[in-house]
Amino acid sequence: MPRRVVITGLGPITPIGIGKEAYWQGLRSGKSGVRRVDDRVDLEGIDVKIGAPVVDFDPLEHMDRRRARRLDRSAQFGLVATKLALADAELDPKALDPTRSGVIAGTGIGGLETLSDNFKLLFEQGPRRVSPFFIPRLMPNAVAGEIAIEYGLRGGNFGVVSACASSAHAIGIAGELIKAGFLDVAIAGGAEAVMVTIAYAGFTQLGALSKRNDAPTRASRPFDRDRDGFVIGEGAGFLILEEEGHARARGARTYAELAGFGMSDDAYHITAPSPDGTGAAEAIQAALAQAGIEPDRIDYLNAHGTSTVLNDRAETQAIKRALGEAAYKVRISSTKSQIGHLLGAAGAVEAIATLLTMEHGFIPATINLENPDPECDLDYTPTPTAAEIRVALSESFGFGGQNAVLVFRGVNRREQE
């Protein structure tokens, strides 16, 4: 029998809530986490003044001061999100076979806050002021390594870097490692914390960010005619993936099966998506094929939906190309309308939103969708809607043309009793 993979724990840290309950209440109520951040980030000379920060996060509530100062903010997020996911799964890491348990963690950029801070020290105070923790805090695989160290997990462990698709790739690859028999349990997801001056300067120069400084909560507006770019966010999302028999043996509660994973590359442009959506469509089709699911069985699709002109149109084309006529029947929404774009953490945080949507039978709205772009003509759920969701997709696309799609299938609760 093929090994099946199920999700048993969720750990989100987001701009609208920390932990699954707070995150879900924020999503359900249409809360926006976008605000002015020029009191936190030096944005002098930069046109963009808004972002989606994680508020009320104190690492010292979860670790001692010495441990916290050795970690980049992204790794702090990752460790706490993992702690939340393990608690949600009611899983004691000490009870696991450490050689059969691993960590796959995605990030788009890595410890950019650490890099920024230490460059400033280097140029202002000299090389002796650079932190001895600079390299281990900076490296993109630090989040995965720190989680493994924290819990003594010695199975497959590595970082994934594929821009905004990173944590979706991490989840998909973790699932494949379980299916292939390398692991029985995986902690998978991603973390990002790049709300620093250099990131704002770079993305602003690229023309990617919304400049709606006078109305922050209305700035992220996927698929809307008047969108003008994405909003930088930060946070983390980690999920507990288990081989189905492992989860059943310990009596675990299961959210859904990770039924399919598809990935592809546009091979078109380093920052712009392929306008016809070909690459993204191929990832969607591959995920559905692995799951053995026809397009007309999809009940919900959590879109990448960045609120940029090019992405939203290309994604619309991809969904049509992949699903055919079924594209016009599926409910779609973009979580980024509420939490901004968490870059490398986006895929995991949005996968968690997808699973919570399935659990509660309720689709949060794509907020700020007031004047739909005529070229984005699918059902993007401008108002929240109750719906039974048995099959759902979560899509993530990144710079470099890298695409990852996850398919979740509901598990019959009676199978768990």
C-alpha cells in the first residue's frame, strides 16, 4: 500500500494573529494586518511606508535571552511556530524516533535583518564589531537547523529557497520524503522576517510594492482593478506531517491528507510570471494528477494572489488553463489581502489558512476586492462564504518562475475513531 501523508498540527505566526485560533478569527472577521511601519523601519527617502508586521511577539516568552540573541528574528518565528504546531498535534518530540523525524524549512531570503544590522556595524564601527553569530544567524538553512537542534531530530533536515514558493515546496518535499519511506514525521513550513530598510528599498526600486500609504488596510487588494503592488509582511507557518499509520497509532487528530504536490518553473523571467500562466498551470495539473483528482472536484483554491498587476492576471490564466470550465465554478480567495505577502513563509501560512477553511467550512473573503479587474474574471470570494470543502488547493509562485501547488483532501472522521 502506498504511504499516505496527513497533517496533524498547525503553527501560524501572522500579522493578524499568533496561533491557529487567533489566526482563524482574524481571517474569518476580515481583519487586516497592514499598517504604517515607518515608526519601526527607517524608510526615509523610500516612497513606501506600510507593511504587515507581527505584533505582540516577544521571543523571551518562549526562550531565554541568550538563546534569543543567537537567532535571527526569522529563526525565532520558526522555533515558536514549531512549538505551536507540536502542541496542536499533541506530539511529544521525545517520543519520536529521531532518525525517522526531520525538518524541512523554507525561506525566501534568510536572515536579512542580521545581514543589515551587521553591515551597519562593519561600516560604522569596524570588523571587530560584527557578531560572532553573524554567519549562523544569516544562513538560509538556519531555521531548519535550529528546530532540529531544539528537538533532537536527526532525520532529513535542510532548507528550501525558492523565493515566495519556498515553504510550499518545503511542505511538498516533506510529504514526498514520508511517502518514499525516508521519514515518518516531518516538521515543515517556513519563516521570513525582512522588514528592513534594504528590503523596502529594493522592492520599491523594482516597482513591486503598494504605495497606498494613506489607507494601509486597503493596500493589499488582489485581483482588484486598482491594485498597485504587494505589501511586505513577516511571520512563519509550520505544519506537522505524519505517515498516516504513525498518526493513527498514536490516536492523532487529522486535519486532512496531503494528497498531491506539483512543482514547475516558468523558465520565462527572473521576476515576472509567464503571462499565459503555462508554468503555474503545469504545477496545478501535476498536483491534481498525483492526487488522482479531477478539476471539477475542487471546492476551494487559496490563490497566490499577490495584488500585483502581472501576477494576478497570470494566475487567473493559469487556473483557467489547468482547470478548464471548472475554473469558473471553484471558490477562490487570497489570504494576502489580509496579511500581506510573507515571502518565503507565505506558502505555509496560506496552507494553514486552507486547512482551517476546510475544517470550519467557511471561506474568508478576499478583502478590498471592490472593482474586479476584467482580466481576473473568476470567483475570488469578495464576501465570506460558508461552504463544505472536501478538496482544496494552495498555490505559491515565486521569483525565478518557481511554482508549487499543494492539494489537500479531507479525511473521513469516522476513519479516525
